[in-house]
Amino acid sequence: MQDILQRLAQIQNLKALDELRVEVMGKKGILTEQFILLKSLEGDEKRTLATKINAYKEQFEHALNTKREQILKQEMSENLIQQSIDASLFTALHKKSKGHPVHQTMDRIIDFFVNMDFSISTGPLVEDDFHNFEALNIPQFHPARDMQDTFYFKDSMLLRTHTSPVQVRTMAASKLPIRMIAPGSVFRRDYDVTHSPMFHQLEGLVVDEKNRISFANLKYILEDFLHYMFGDVRIRFRSSFFPFTEPSAEVDISCVFCHASGCRVCSHTGWLEVLGCGIVNQKVFDAVGYKDVSGYAFGLGIERFAMLLHQVNDLRSFFETDLRVLEQF
């Protein structure tokens, strides 16, 4: 036994230590053979040998565990030396982050509308069909449903495809006048350079008594907002269609990359689409039980604005944690 303990003391790595453990305590090990020998003995002779074997086993296991801890500590010390970090690499020249570019953009947009006396409303990410579609004049089999590539659950539940359900819930729970924005995450089955399965929207809603809200009100606040975000750009409203607004419009700004001279980003048109808007459809008011009211709504993609503000040409760059991109912010 002393020879084995001397060999154990000379071992310097875990592999050799495990080989010795098998040699002593394995199925064909030295101690195992001694335990098998006990079967052929009786009386005092058996008890004496059993006591001696158990003492050897306990002594060996203690020495084995002690040696294993020593080797592990030694390996850890060597690894720390090899993988040490030079603290001098981190200097005061590294700027602190002001947040993710998408959140920076969202905060900037929210600041504008809060200063214009809009309240902030939130809603659940998992919605029912009524709030996400039906109440917004998008009945079953409506073509607009196909455009949104929805993630569905059981029992008509789904991941919301826009933040418009928050507008429906706010109208159902509030009294006039309503002046709110709904920022948040939305989900659609889409993924390419300009689309992501999860992205962020901000939608706005203003509702008051009938004839107190007009398209001119909507046009004024959106023009003011876009100049706040992009500076001295030209703005145009194009007639469009959305089930939940009538009349509806899409809003463009002159290209911030080429200054409206025409480039690849704006498809050589000089214009970039940035948001949609319109006068709230009466069918939406009917769904929440509103009578004799008028209102306008608008919606925009936060990532779209972030891409334009920071001149990022691939939406996926915001979510892939590439430090070469994120360190710029």
C-alpha cells in the first residue's frame, strides 16, 4: 500500500490520477481483488483482513481526493496566468453607452409626443383575434391578414402584429378626449434585411367629439414630428388604404441619404416612406361603442427610423450583437 501512496504523490495530472484509481479500485483493481478474497475466508481471519482492507481503502480515497484538489488548483492557477486580462487595455477613452440604437430612437420619438401632451399606453403582447383584427375592421379572411404573417396560438390567441390593439383597449376603458401613443414590441413571421420576427412600433391616437378632429390636425402634428426627427426635409402625403382609417395616407420624406437627388436607398425616386396615418374608420368606433366622435391615428416602425437616422442598411445589425456595429453607439 505504501508503494501505491508513493506513486500517487508523484502524479501531476488528472489523467494519470484516474488511471491509478482504476488500477486500485476498478473492477480488476488491487483492492477489489482483496474484497473478492474475503469470500473464501471465515471467522477471525476474515474479520482481520476486512478491517485491514477497509483501512487501506479509506486511506487511499483520502489521499486520492487530496491529490485531485491539488491538481485542480494548480491547473486553475496556470489557466488564470495564461488567460489573464490586461486591465490597462480599458481606459477612460472608452465612451459609455447611451443605450441600444433602437431604444435611443424610441425614447427620442416618445419625448416628442409626451411634450405634445400625449399619454403613453401599453397592452399585452399576446392578444386575442378581436382586439388585433376584428375591432380594427379586419374581419376573418380579410386580405390584410395575409400581409401580417401572424404567429398564432390556440383559441384564437396570437402574438400581436401591431400596437393598434392598445388603441382599441384604451378607447374601451377611457373617456374623451383621448390623446395617446402606444410604443412596444410586435411580432410577424418575416426575416430579411428590412424585416425582423420581432420589431418595435409606435402608434398614436387622438379622439374627441365629432367634427373636432380633422386631417389638417393630423397633417400638422406629423409634419412637426418629422422635422423634429430628420431636420429640414420635404414631406408629402400619398393616398393609401388601411382597414382601420378612412381616408388613409402614407407619408414620405425626401431621402436623407441623397437629399432627394436619387440613390439606391430611395430606389432613385428621391423619397423614403416613413409612416402611415389616417382618420379613424367609423367601424373601429362602432367596435368599441363610440358614437358621434372623430379621431386620427398614425403608426411607424422604430427600426425603420433608427436605420434612417443612423444610416444602417441592414435591420438585422440591430439584433445580432456585432460589437463593431454596437460600439458605434
